[in-house]
Amino acid sequence: MEVYVPNRACSCTRCCTRGLMWPTILVTLGVLMLMSEFDVVRFHYTWPILLIVAGVVKILASSAPTVGHHNHVIVDRIMGTGPAAPPPPSPPPPPPPFDPSQGVPNG
């Protein structure tokens, strides 16, 4: 199962469309306010259009293809789909056993 995790460094269509929600909402809000200012349609009749636009953008962003998507390195390692982590370093060798006939080591 492929897990989708948004990544700012990715250039797939789904990652690129995730940043379109607020610009789209602001443009729609500006158009609705402009229409209200010129007495075309009052804003209190048109505000549900903001919810519709938000829903359409959300559906388009979630249904966009993920061809060429690059997950984060951490997610790749957790899912086992990315490059393997380097093996841990080997432990240092044990110290030589103490020989009482040589006295106390200086060191």
C-alpha cells in the first residue's frame, strides 16, 4: 500500500496543487466582494460559493496524480521503500585482561 505524504521538495502534480487552496479562496473572496461593491449581487447571498470553491479545490488536489512523487527519507525508511540505512558501527574491541604481575598500568 502506497502512503502519500506531502513533500515540499517534490514536483508531482498532487504536491504542487496543495498550495492552491488559500490563493483560490482569496481570489474568490475578492471577486464576491467586488460584485457586492458594484451592487451586482450582495455578499450575504453569495458566501456559500466560498465553501463550494474550497470543496472543488480539495477534491481536485486529492485526486491529482502522484506520478513522480518523492516521499520524505524518513517515511521511505519506515515503509521500507527507500534506501536502507547504513549498518551501525561495530563496537570497540574489549580491553586486554589485567595482569597483576605487570603492576598498575599508567594511563
